[in-house]
Amino acid sequence: MTTSRLSTAWVIDGKVLKHVISSRLRVLGVRPMSKLRFGLRLKLLFFSSFLLTIPWLGYQYVWEMETYLRIGQEQTMVGTARAVATALHERPALFDSQSAYLTDVKPGTDLYAHKIAYPIQLDGKLDDWQDYRHLSIAYDEQNLIDSIQDYQLDSLHFTHMVGQYDRFLYAMFDVTDNKVLLRPTNSLRIDKNDHLQIAMTDQSGLFQRYIIAPTQPGWVNAYLLKDDLDSLQPERLETKIQGQWRNTVSGYQLELRFPLTMISSKIAFAIVDVDRPLRALAFKIMDDRFGALTFTRIYSGKLEKGSSVLNTFTGKTERIGRIVEMHADDRMELDSAQAGDIVAIVGMKNVQTGHTLCDPKFPATLEPMVFPEPVISISITPKDQSASEKMGVALGKMIKEDPSFHVETDEESGETIIKGMGELHLDIKVDILRRTHMVDVTVGKPQVAYRETITQRIEDSYTHKKQTGGSGQFGKIDYVIEPGEPGSGYEFESKVTGGNVPREFWTAVEKGFGVCMIEGVLAGFPLLDVKITLVDGAFHAVDSSAIAFETAAKGGYRQSIPKASPQLMEPIMKVDVFVPEDHVGDVIGDLNRRRGMIRAQEAAASGVRVRANVPLSEMFGYIGDLRTMTSGRGQFSMEFEHYLPCPKNVSEQVIKEVKERKEAKK
């Protein structure tokens, strides 16, 4: 019989609680090192020198394992992940007969890796361990070191032991966990769920890490992890580490088997329990014959049928009725979904695209989805006037489904205007009206969403004075209007000193200029990238008011913007065209005629990809022209890039058309 002293570190949520453990191991068939005869004094000297190295080896091991467990767990246990790590160590070689000289093993305190009499059947039931269950050790709150949530006994505790038979090491875990979270079937991450981490040194002395993260109960193997301790990315599947994962009413049971040829001097286990609060994002709303479907991606936690979730955008809670997994036109009913799943929730009333659903006890808001402003608009009119109400209901549903789709009513003509991200986008919306909602409409000519800006800096002053008997209106402002940075929008700043314009009127001035920005002076398009600075002014103790200064700002806008060299801006689209190689010249020539700027030309396996920036006004009907040039084999995609100044001839033509439309409506 040989014994070896082993050291163990227990880890939960990143901190280490050191616990000294020993293992008694029997090893059979150890060959004598040599038949040479040595004197008694020489033997005593040799063995004494060996014993002197044991304390140094022990401290070296504890330092290495503590560093590993701290780094590995603190990097991966985010939120409320709890971990318990057990480490077994023997020096200098596992099950070496020299370990018989370790005499300070403490029964009742240290852990023993027992010699077992028969091989363990890996079925997850732990029946083969019954004769040894009194030797297993329990781990619970006293091993808890760091946890965001308050510890509860049913959240995580377990019993554990190891044994050795023949050429294999066996490990058993009987885990109590009130919320077992397995890895989603299609998930590429293996650390966002309950899992077991294993660390060891191999026969060559290299440090290796493994992880067991099953997608379902049953037979399991380990994944070898990459060398970077900050990473839990798998490198390959390791089939030599085998086991069985079996879910139970109270948690799960796990049995493992390792060939001793894999292990050198260190091995450690870490059970990781991921109990993160629910975090989910509604990214798509769809209306069908069974009701509204809210497509949701779950980022953490578990979504269960019948539970209540908090919508942090509205501040209201909603009950989860039905959860379905969509497969084209088919759907499968689910009782729950977990991190990594994409499911549809039936019957949500107040949830819209981009809203966050979370645990009411742990509110949080995920980064919202950003939708660009529309760049094209068309007018639609129902052919049958009796269908106007039906069209309104249909458009309301379509707005909920697609936040980049806008609808408004022209105040002068009363026409319904729909706005979107391109010609194809609006064509699809009109088709949905006709085919899905049975509303036939007449479509007007597409209108490009032009913008206006200024190109010169202007210092100006405006005084609003009105006397109608009694208290009048008075407000004087001195201001600077200048071009802003591209993409900055409307900026306002006040540099008034001395109280010439009281602070309570600054907001009114900002509001007055801001209201006017929605209609430029050239063709009535919104004004972009303008900075206005209030530098001075005057007020009257009786006649000045917020309305008076707001009116002064509006008058200053009408007076000064025409002096600042206003300019028309047109939307530029990022166009990606894929064409056969023999038609590249025709396509590039056509894009140049459309005032496009070629950015790149990339060869592909079956054609050429041409990337260009092209004004939206030149892209109407492009799909038909492209198919004609390429005999139907060309295709393209288009998205908004930015605004740029219009050429003078284009600007004059747009302004003329806008004036003609306004005259026609009178």
C-alpha cells in the first residue's frame, strides 16, 4: 500500500478557499528501480534528501493552482455564476511509490482517493459508488467565497469523491442545483451554461484544461481548451475523457473516467453553476393568423412558460403565455428556453422591436437596436375609398413589425406618405398591403429624402417686438449660425453673460430654432449639421416671456439662414453589385453614368463584386437595367451611407420640381 498527500483548492465565483486534502492510493506492479546494493547510511541519506524537497513542491503546487483558479474563474464567472473547484495533487508523480514516505495524512480532514475494488459503470446513476458514499465529502455554503446573489442551499451544493481502479481514475459528482442550464444545441459558446472544468498536467508536464458542457443528458466527452487562460474557447474534442451526465429531480449526477496515462502530477475539477438573471431582446414583431409573434433572443437566464417578465422600456410586466420554436411555417411548443435560444412569444401586447425583457427582480436594459432614418418616400391612396380604415389598421401593424418603415399624412394634400430605406423596401410594403391585407392602393412617384445645410458662418441679431395694449412681447437675441460637424445634426449653445438674456429663456430660444430646422429655406427639406450659439440679447422686465424669445428665434432663423449660403444635400447609397466577369465593364460604365464613385472591385469564384457609392436619385429602376445588361445574372444590394451636397444642376432641378408640386396642390 502507498499513500500520497494531496492539496486541494475550493473555488466559488473567483475566490479561493484553501483546504488541505490527502489521498490514499494503492498501486500494483511497481518495478524495483535497481538491484544494486547500497549501504544503510547511503539509503538513509538518499531518502532524507528527497523528503526535504516535499515542502517546496507543496508550496509550488498551491501557488500554481491558486493562480490558475483565480484567473480562470474570475474571467468566466460573470453575473451570478458559482463555482466549486476541487484539486487533487500528488508529487512528484501520480501514484508514485515514493509517496509512501508521506506520514502526515490526517484522517477525517483530508480527502482520500480510494482504491476501489471494481470498475465503475458510467451510467450516471452512482449505484456503483454506494459502498463508498460514506467516504465522499459534501460542499456547501462554507465553501462559498463570492456571489452577487444571496446564497441559497438549493442553488448549489454537492458531494464528491474520486477512486482508482487499474489504469483509470474515476470521479463522482452528486449535484443539487435548482436550475440546471444545459448548453443550447446550436450554441458555439460552451461557458454560458452549467459545466465542469478540468485542469491537469499531462505526462510531458504541460498544463491542459478541459470542459464538459453537454447539450443534453447522456454520454459526455470533454473539450480541450486553448492555452490562453483568459479564454474558454474549445480547441478539439477529447474522447479519452468519458462520462455520463444524468439529470435528477434536485439537480444532476455526473460520473467521469480518466486514463492515468493522461495525467502527470496535477488534476483539478471545477463545477460551474450559471444562474444569471433573464436578459432577452425582442428583435422582430410579426403578425399572423394566430396573433402577434414576438421573436426574441435570450442572452442569459431562462424564459419559462407562465412566468412574468419586465419590459424595461415601458416599465410594465407581462406574462409569458406560449413559447414556440419556429421552423418555416411549422412551430413547436416549448415550456422553456434558455441562453442562446431564439424563440417566438405569442400574444405580447406592449412589446416592440428593440425592447428588453428581463427578470423583474433584476432589471436591466440591453443595448437598443438603431434604425436609420428613411431615405425615400411615396404616396399611396386606396383605390376603394371604403378601404381607408382597413389600410390604416394594416399600416399600423406594419409599423410595429418594421421600425425602419414610417407612415405620415401630408397636411396640405391629405395623402398618406410611406417612407423606407429604398425602392425595393417600399415595393415590398405595397405588395404586403395587397397580398396579406387585401388593400389595393394607387402608388405615387417615389420622392427622395433630400436634406439642406449651410456653408457659411453668420453673426446676426433679431428683435421681436409686439405691443397690443397691456403686456406686450419683447425679445432680442444676438447669435452666431455656423456649419456643424458632419452628422452632428442641430446643436445649440449659450454664451450669454451678465443676464442680458435670463437663463430661463435660453430653452425657448433653443426650441424656436429647433422647430424651424424641420423645414429648410431652399425646398422645404429638413436642415442638417447646423450649430447656433446665443451670444447676447436684451429683455424687458414686463413684456419678455418664453413665447417672445421663441418667436424671436423663429424670426432669426427665417432672416439668417438664407444669408448662410444654404445647400441641398442628397442621400448617397452604398451599392454592392455582383456580376459575371464578362459584364463588368458595362456595369461600371452604367454606375459612372449614374454619378457613382467606384470604391472597390473584387474577384470572386463565379463573378466580380463591384462596390460603389451612388446617389439614391439615380438608382430608381436599376434592377431592371442591371438584369438587361447581365442577361438576368446580375444582382445588387443597397443601403444608406451618408449625405453629400448636390451638384448645382441637380439642386436647381429638385427645387423647381418641389415648387411645381406645391403650386399644383394649391
